Amino acid sequence: MHVLTWMSLAHRHGRDVVTSDQVAASVNTNAVVIRRTLGRLRDAGLVDVQRGQGAGWRLARAPKDITLLEVYQAVEEDALFALHHGTPNQECPVGRGIQPVLRHVYDGVEDSVRGELAKTSIADVLAETVA
């Protein structure tokens, strides 16, 4: 979200194409990390890459048309909450019944988070960030 918000600000200031080094300076991380993230964002259709002279990255859509949910789905592979990988003792009443209960709770929480992310765009984040 930081990457796309920064790119949105750069776009607002007339820089449509930015380098991973420029983005990395804002995030305060290595450009390799940024390139990996930008690759995922590209695969999701949120950014485009420009090759050759003036190479770099640009937003594929207007910031108002990119939701935080789309960004989250592009970069996060795992669910927000995960159940323990092992199987609990099925002879125990808690072990036998806890996973379905937690799965239901976790699914509800995740649905709520996704709903909130879907309501907010990168443009919204930028507006509040620079206010």
C-alpha cells in the first residue's frame, strides 16, 4: 500500500514512471524487495513496467480505482488467521470441536477486514496521508 500510495503522489507531481530505487527510498528498504512487490502488483494488474529508455514502473489504473483489497490480495498469500497445522486430539472434546468453531470465527473476521479494505482506495490513503 505504501508503494502504490507513493507512486500515486509521484504521479500527482507529474512523474508517471518511477524506479524501484526511488520507491525503496520512501519505504526505507532495499530496491530488490520493492521489485518483488512490484512484480506481484504487476501480475495483479495494478502497475505496469516500462522497459528501455526511461524504464520504470507506473500505475496501471487511476489511484481512485485501486482498492486496498486488491492490493492485499496481490501481495498476501496466507489468510489473516490460520488454524494450527496439526490435528488436535479427536478423543478430547475441545480438540474435536475447536477447529470448526475457530474456522467460523476467523472466516467472519476475514470477511469484515476484506469489506473494510474494499471501501478504501489508494487515492483515499494518499489524501489522508498528505493532509
